[in-house]
Amino acid sequence: MERVNRILKNHTYQDCLQQIYRLEAGRIFCGHDMAHFLDVARLAYIFNLEENLQIEKERIYAAALLHDVGRHIQYMEGTPHQEAGVPIAAQILTDCGFSEEERADILEAVARHRDRTVKSEHSLAGLLYRGDKASRGCFGCRAEAECDWSDEKKNLYLRY
């Protein structure tokens, strides 16, 4: 997990997180903070173990930490964060020593983490999608009634 720890300390990553935190200050809905990233990582890793996919833990954690890294660009410019985050994540992964093959896999997962078609895939992208969706505890959220997500999209009961 050495390279994952490099991501956490990476200057670009830290700068993106600070911008996201600033832009989400006072937000009553789901946040995009370290708790969310780690929830996604842990859930994706559990799914990986349960499905015996044998995807490396370091890839799963790297993808989870980076999946919302473009969120501040979405807030400021309107570019979907999964698109805005890919070039940022690519540079961070390079800086942190991930191979070309690892970067391609992680970047695909970042780019597709909101794509419903990967939901049942036995891939890093599928794990990230499922982990991201499962990470939201809508059933206990104080802002659930005000949230514009459809009931179908909300996690109104435990499924995983």
C-alpha cells in the first residue's frame, strides 16, 4: 500500500481535496471526503473478496481515492467529475509509481464509476461502481427527504 500512501501525500491530490472541501462547506447532502473514499475502497475490496476476483488491493484503494478527484472542476466549470478527474488521476498515478497497465485499469474505473453498464462487471470499474453506490447510507441521512435522487437510486435499506 506504499503507493496508495503516496497518493494521500501527493500535492496535487491534497490540493484537489482542499478545493472539494471548500466547495462543499455547508453542503447537507452526501459529501466527497476521505470518509467517503475509504468507504468506497473498503466496500469494493469486500466485494472483490466475496466474488474472488483477485484484483490487487492497491489498485482498488487507488481507484477509490481518485474516483472523485475532479469533483471541484464539476462544481466550478460544469464538466462531469468522472471526465475531469481522469487527467488529474493520471498524473497522480504516474507521480506515485503506478505502471502503465495499472494506470489504464484505474483510469478506466475512474472514468466509468458512474456508468450503470459496469454494475455487474467483474472488473475494477464494476467494483468501484458498486462500492460507490453502496457507500451511501440514505436510510440514515438527515437530508434524505430533501435529496433529489430518485428512491430507486437511494440506498433506503441495507442490500450489501
